[in-house]
Amino acid sequence: MSGIVASWYGRYRSPIGELVLISDGEALTGLNLPGIDGSGVLPSAQETRRDEAAVREAIEQLEGYFAGDRTEFDLTLRPAGTPFQRSAWEAMLSIPFGETISYAEQARRIGRPGAARAVGAANGRNPIAIVIPCHRVIGADGRLTGFGGGLPMKQWLLDHESSVFLDPTTEWTGKAPLTLAMRSKTRSVPSASSPFRRS
């Protein structure tokens, strides 16, 4: 088992289904979106053990996000990826709540104009969905494109951030919302000065 880093995971039942959060004990390393049936997608590593306490802070902040009380996350993140992927993910952390940018704009922001496709591929490998907001990146023509949880979920998250979302007691159906409720989002939690905080 030499070289294997132990990690812990916890489950959080959100309005869009069960999220599985993964931690190395110091930082959030993963957030898995629900499977097609709405259930949590567990980590595949055998050395990963269940422990909600290890991801309690992340769960509490997600609760605030889905309740409409939190517009930024203040968590230590440690996503595993290539330098290019990490630069793409860091760029997404600067997209404000409720706003979107195109893949071309994201590529420009990391100093790689013309690399929109490569940025899209990097976003598709984002291991910490929602917290690193890949749902806020859309096509240049304004259309929704690729998202690990599916386009209806991406649309739901964007609608939620635009102050229109399903009642938090309503379960995610995978379809466009039929009953909408307006919620104000007035409290913002300051984020760390560095995108990927270290303990």
C-alpha cells in the first residue's frame, strides 16, 4: 500500500440527489454528482472509508448553498490534476455566483486563447463539482454544453443561482422544474485569497 493516500467520504442528500464528498483529512479532494438514479456515486478506491465528520464543513456549506444563503465556498481544496487542468479549475473559481462565461473566455483567462476545447476537456475532469463551478461555463452561443450530471442538472444549478429554484424539500426529478419559488441571496461568505487553500 506504499504511496497510497488514505481518504474518507461522506454522503449529503441534496435537492439534486445524493452527493458524495471525499477528503484526504485536510482538504476536499472530490465531490461526486449523483448517478442516473439519483443515488451517490461512491469512490472506487478501496482505501477510502466512510466518515461524515471528515467532510462536515463542506456539507454545511453545501446546505447553505442549496438554501440560498451562501454564494461562495470557503473550503480547502486539493483537486488532483495536471498543471493545465488545475489552471482551468482555478479560473472557474473566479466566476461569480449567478454568472456564466464561455469556454473561450475561460481559455483566455488562463492565457491560452484558442484552447477552448482543451479547457472543456479539463472542465469535464473537474473532481469537485459545484464547489469548483464548472456548471457556470457555457457555449459561446449561450447554449448549455457538457456537464457530468447532465444538462438538466446544469440548468437547475444555473436557475438556482439566478434566484429561482425548486423548494429545497422537493426532490430532483431530472426534469425542468414545474413549481418555482423565488429566494433572495443576500449573504456572501468570503473566500480564501488563494483558490486552492492549503492547511
